[in-house]
Amino acid sequence: MMPKQILALCAAAFLGGIVGGVLSTQSLLPRPVEAQKPNGIHAEEFLLLDAKGRARAGLGLDANGEIGLVLRSKDGNRTLALSPDEPSVIKLVERGGRILWEAP
């Protein structure tokens, strides 16, 4: 083979590799998933779990469609609940259901 033929073959292989790479990424790679909205997430409930999988905090809607924020103590004995739809907006409750503190 002559040097000019080797150079032409290398140039053709290089350009073919670039064109093939561009075409394959356009046709074979999956498209990224788009969010529902660029400025928000839609959900009925958000939970914050500890290392053991127990819910320690939650923000969500109850069965009546009322919103609330619930925070639980590390041992699970106390719960702090905030809900603008309840008569007592803020409540601190023991595990047995006894209200320790509440504010209207």
C-alpha cells in the first residue's frame, strides 16, 4: 500500500468512527425521563424514615383530605402534630394518646 492510501484509509476510518458514534448515541441511548413539572413534585404523602425503616416524620393528607405534619420522637413515645384543619393546630401526644400539650 502506498502512503497516500494508508493516510486516506486512516482518515476514512476516523471519520466513520465519529459519524457512527454520533448516530448510535442519537438512536440507541434511552431518553432521559422528564419531571411532571420543572418546578414541583406531585405526591399525597412524604415520609422521612430512620435507618430501621420506621417513619419519623411525615407530611401528607389524611382520609378526609386534611393536611398535616407529624414528627415522632426517636423512641416513638411522643408525637408532635401540626394541622391547620384541626381545632388544636399543634399537639404533643404520648404513645397512649394522652395529650401532653396543645395550642389552638
